[in-house]
Amino acid sequence: MNLIILFPDDFLDPQRVRLTGRRLAHVRDTHRAVLGDSLNVGLLAGLMGTGLITRLDEEALEMDVALDQPPPPKLPLTLVLALPRPKVLNRVLASAASLGVAHIHLINAWKVEKSYWKSPRMAEENLHHQRLLGLEQAKDTVLPELHIHRLFRPFVEDVLPTIVEGTQALVGHPGAPEPCPRHIHQPITLAVGPEGGWIEAELASLIRAGFCPVDLGPRILRTETAVAALVGRLF
Amino acid sequence: MNLIILFPDDFLDPQRVRLTGRRLAHVRDTHRAVLGDSLNVGLLAGLMGTGLITRLDEEALEMDVALDQPPPPKLPLTLVLALPRPKVLNRVLASAASLGVAHIHLINAWKVEKSYWKSPRMAEENLHHQRLLGLEQAKDTVLPELHIHRLFRPFVEDVLPTIVEGTQALVGHPGAPEPCPRHIHQPITLAVGPEGGWIEAELASLIRAGFCPVDLGPRILRTETAVAALVGRLF
């Protein structure tokens, strides 16, 4: 936790917060902070700054906070992600949030197992929490926006063309004649398939929606590794 | 498991293998393969090809194998990694192996907790297994070489200069005047610090050993995310 995210409910008055629960435990057990220490804090969707510890005991952490720095800019990147396995989903959301991805669309695909949609990790609270972990890691306060589309075809035909407009839209496809470009100076929409890849009909739909298939090399990477490597390459 | 790694002991004769244990279970339960199916196989440190299933039951998987393709080339990259938390270590080794990193040196640093060195995950067998998982994921047969250096100073003063020779050596350091370069056409040695970063004396030692400090941007990434993003950026 390189940044402690604050919520409006934490504020006792505009300069003072009181925290309990997970954040209190983390500051006591991991930071091993003491009275008078300063911590990095940031208001969710707002400014970042420092919190001076004025109380720290079993019940609560209280800080005087000064918030004066903007969070780092987001990457102009929209990820369109075939829903990964629940365990991978958590890591991908945290990792994408830490990398500064602006928008994430979780979508269905032929090779997405139906059971993934019913996982407890798809609960709103978990989807929020994993992205929050990414912000705490990276020192950012702005969640990537998350959208969920249970049906492939209506999303690709009705929603995706609007998302793609004004961006360079790329979809990884083994054997595509174009290699993935690098260091692009414009907004990007990036589609990442399920384990096992897109089927041909899905790829054709994505191409109709404006995506260019690009080859990502001979190695098959896990989704969270692929996303990080692509972000490093594209920006 | 996109590739089933074969070991010399698996061979009944030069064209025939018998597998049991984890690989048998995976082919039965996850691949749900049947007699007559073909699987991607590769001999550890050797060629890749296909295996035609000639027997598949509770006791064993037998295949006729034809090995004729070379594994994908390694990246000319040596990672010098401050030993991460045990849980992160597993993910970093698998992820680095999948990305094609050629050499990994795990080293000590001031902010590496001593307990990390005593973790069961540091057992030879686990260090081998995690890298193997990366090869199975990426379809590669060549393990990244792994070296462990329990003492920082002797490694940096006596070993590192030889490693660095003939490579571009980079160490991430927040606020360095140079941004991290991109798309480099020469071998790279990349030093990645512990959570909390290198201390100044360590950074000075790395600079004396030939490393150039580079700024990686305002976001603090988890080790495995940082390694993947840097690989994407540098190659």
C-alpha cells in the first residue's frame, strides 16, 4: 500500500480523517507507523498528499491531511478483455489499474467458460476492491472505469464502434501479417482474447468493428503479463 | 499448459513417451483430450513438436512424438532482481520465463526482509517448477538460467561487472533525469529493486558497476508487472 485511499466518509472535518479496518491494520502491521509519521494519502477520484498521524491505536488511525497534488495521468487506453478465469481476473484488474488503464470492458467470448460469469469474484464489491488495490500500489486515486457485457454480439455491433472511434484499435492474433506497433501517440483500444484465443467469427466481428489484427510474437502470455507487456510497448 | 514439457526419463524409446502425475492429470482434466488427439510437446532444453495420444487412462498418458521445431529465441536480457516476497517470487519467475528472459539473478538488498531467504519457495525444486510453468505457458523449452546471490556487495563488486560487460545496464530509479529508453537493439542488463526501492548506497554501487539510472514514471508497479512492462518497452 504505497498510497492510502481516502473516502468521503473518512473525513471528520475537511482536514482530518479517521480510518479503521483494513487500512488501520495495514498501517499498524505492515507500515509499522507511529504517532507523528507522515503517510501518502489520496482522496478517491481526487487529490493526493500527506497524512500526519495524530492518533494510532487498536481502534483507529487519525491523520491531519493536506491534499494538493493531482494523481498521475491515465493512459489513453481502453482494454476490451475476454473475461479471464476468476483467479486471473483479480490480478488483471489490479495490474491494469496500477498501469493507469483508463477503461476496461469485460466481455464474453466463445472460449470463456460460462462458470466464470457466476464466480463470486464478479461481485461488484470485489471488482471495486481489486481496482482499488491497483491504485494503492501505483499511487493513483482514479479508478479505471469498468463495464461488463455479458453478450458478445450486441457489444461488438452496437457499443464497440463508438468506443473505437478516434482510437487505434488493435487485437492480438497469432500469425497476423502486421507486428504489434510500438510507442503510439494516440488513444488505443486493445482487445485481449481468452485463453485459447478468439474464434474466427469473433475475430471477423472485431475487424468489422474497426480492429486491426496484430501479431504479438511466438510466446503465449498469461493475460496479466500480456497486458503489462503491451502497455510497455504501446506507450 | 500450452506446451507439455518432456524430460529424458519420459522416453520409452526415441519416439515414444509415457507420462504420469501432474501432466497426466492436466491432459485428462483440463485439456480433456482423448485417444488420437495431438498435443503440443517439447523436450526440456530441446526441440518442440507434437505428441499423438496412443494411450490415455488413469495410470498413464502415452504419445508418439515428433520433435522438429526449435523453441522461440530468448530475449538478450539479464534480470538482476532484489529477492521479492515469496508469493511474488513465484509469479515473477513464471512470468519472466514466459517472457523469454535469458538469465535471472536473485540478489539481496537492504529492504529485502531476511525471512524471504528462508521461505520454502526458495527450495531448488520450487525455483525450477515456477520457471517450468512459464515455459509451459509460453511454449518454450529453455529455462531461464537462475543464479542466487545471498550477499549484495560481493555480487555487485565481483560478479556484476562481468555480467554487465557488452550490455546496456539499466536500473530503475524514481526521479532519474533519463527516462527509460525503448526498443533497444542490444543486450540489456536490468536491475529491479525491492518493494521500497534501493537505498542510496546500493544505487551508488550499481552505478559504479556500470548501470545507468532511468526514470520509470510516476507509477509504482508490482515487480511482476514492472518486469513485463519493461520487457514490452525495451524489446
